[in-house]
Amino acid sequence: MKKSIVLFVLCVVCLAVFIPVQADADGKLEICVVHNNADHPSITAITQGMNDEAAIYGADVTFFDPAADPQKQASMIEDCISRKADVIVVNAIDPTAVVAPIKKAYEAGIPVLTQNADVAPEGKKYTRAFVGSQSIDQGYAVGKMMVEKFGDKEAKVVIIGGNPGQTDYVNRVAGAQQAWADAGVNYEIISDQPAGWSKDKAMTLMTDLLTRFPAGIDIVYAVDDPMAIGVVESIKAAGYDSEIAIYGTNGNVDACAAIKNGEMAGTALQMSYLVGVYAVRAAYDISVERVVADEILAPTAPITADNIDQWYEMCW
């Protein structure tokens, strides 16, 4: 009889260990998301991925949009803290400015995930994981495309970036440069300037660069497809006759169409929808005290005129 009682108690203990702990008393996982700028197709795709995955987990997701304002982002993170969210997800506008509010969340005992754009290194100790894309691999894939097209010619390159210091901007440029180094080529970056992930800003910047470097630009790498489309439109408006190879990253529909009709040379696919999906999964895993990897990255794929038909349905 005593043995039976002991076995029963052990079974109850085992069940207590392996039954997931619910995030709140009502079983709802509350996720508070602070975007960097919701007015971007990549963020739209991320949001859709989060909403779809949240429905599977029975989670509630609240979204905030600071419209690329670091001060607003800090205030919105503090709002998430006051709401007592179970997990806060932050897409950093300024990787350094976001450290202080993320630290406040950490001190309040709320786990923080960074998404798409990571916090500066000094803030990593306050976060649980970064959920994003293989942005170095994306840049590397684009760099390889350049090498395949230009070989060992002395190509002059313009980089059009996002916001200074942001993860994807830095990583994509570094990845492209690594591809050049691995191929033993030495392309010259004659300009590397931010355009804030904005098509209009990229168009204005490119118009200026065409004046500064007449007939002296071989390659433009806009590290984001909407900015690459801005470059395309700038070149069209200027009636520029010279062939400039334009590359982007993301794989959104306008860029894929531009590759198909020969206006862009290539892009690297970003699975933004999956970034949203993976963020919800990571938030759930944290809520039930599972181990979560420091980095959770969605895959990428190179897209050129040679394989655009294969990937076209994946463009978003």
C-alpha cells in the first residue's frame, strides 16, 4: 500500500513538472510589440505572421508604432511594461537609444525579444533572444551576384542603407564585402549613406549621387527593396543611359517585378512572415520556461533573372 502511495505521489510530481505553466491565470499569453516603423511592407508581413501564429497559441498581441521615432519607441516600451505584458518584442530604431527602456523591462521581470533590428551589444544582457533574418547571408548572396556579373573588374559601388547602426544594414553590407573578399575581388565603395528604409529618401539620395558621380557608378546595393525601387525610379527620371546594376534585399513584389523586367539585377529573399511566426513561438517558449536560442533566424534565398520564376510566388 505504501509503495502505491509513493508511486502515485511521484506521478503527480512528474505531471507537475511537465505540464506547461500558463502565462496568466486565464491562460492568455500577452505579447506587446513595439515596431520601428509599421509603414513598411516587411513590418506588414511580420505583423501578419505574428497574428497568424498567435491564433494557434491563443495569444493576444498588441502592436505599437513609433513611426521611426526613438523617443516614442522608448515611451511605448514603458507602456508595455505598465501593461504587465508577458513578453515584449522590440524592433530597435536606434540600437543604443533602446537599451535604457529594455533595461527597465528586464528590471520589471518582463522578458524582451528583439526582432528584425537588434539592440546594441551593451543591451544584449537585458534580452532573451534576437528573432530576425539571416542578414549577413542575405548580403553575402547579393555580393555573390555582383561577383558573378562583374568578375574581377574594378567596379564602383554605391551603398544605400537604412538607419545608421541597425542590424540588417550593417550585416548586409558586411556580408556583401565578405563575398567579394572570398572571391578575391576588390570593388570600391564610393558612397555609403543611410536613407532610413524610405523609397522616397533613396530616390532623392540617388538623384544626388548621379550628379556627383556621372557615369561613375557600376553597382547600387540598396539594402532594402523599397529603397532599391526608389533608385530605379531615380535613374528613370534622370534618363540615365548607363547600365547600373541595382540590387536589393527583401523579395517584395515590386522588386521581383523589376527583376523580371530587367530593371533590377537581383535581391535576397527575406522571409519576414516567418520572422513574425518565430517571434510568437519564442515568446510562448519563454512563457513555459523552455530554453530559447540566442538567435532565431529565418532563411534566405538569392533571386535573380535566372530563377525569378521559381521564387515569384514567394515575393510579398
